[in-house]
Amino acid sequence: MYPKEANDLRLVFSKNIARRIREFRIEKGYNQPQFAYKIGADIKTLQKWEGGTRVNLYSAVFMIASAFGCEPHIFFCIVPKSPKTGLDRPKNF
């Protein structure tokens, strides 16, 4: 088992990735059903990813990157807030 601090850090990291997935979807102008279809995921799975309740967010990142032809690392970096939503987003969205 991981120590409590490691679990807390993993939770924070997962929540940040989940927020970036949502931000990416909004920046691209998709609603959840459209985005889920585009990346080949079930709508409920996408909702869990965006809510941070799905454990395997790494597969989500690679599915999204593949569907949109972008680099997966954009979901892992710390960046300024989006003027559109107020959420953090990578500069190359």
C-alpha cells in the first residue's frame, strides 16, 4: 500500500488530469456526447473521467490525444487559466 501522502498526491494529480480533459473538450467546442463519440468512449466513461472518479485516466489521455492528433503531455502540465472557463489549460490547446 501507498502511504497516505502518496494517495493524496495521486488524488490531486487525477483531479488535475480530469479537469484538463474537461477543459480540452470545452475549448474544442464539444458537448459530452459529441466528445465521447469522437474519442470512441462511452458517455458514462467520459463523465467519470471528467469527474475524476475513473482510476485509469492515462488511457483517456492517450485516446483523446490520438483522436485529436495532439501530444498527451498537454494534459499533465501546469499552465495559466483559460479565459473561457477559468480552468487551467495547456497553452497549445
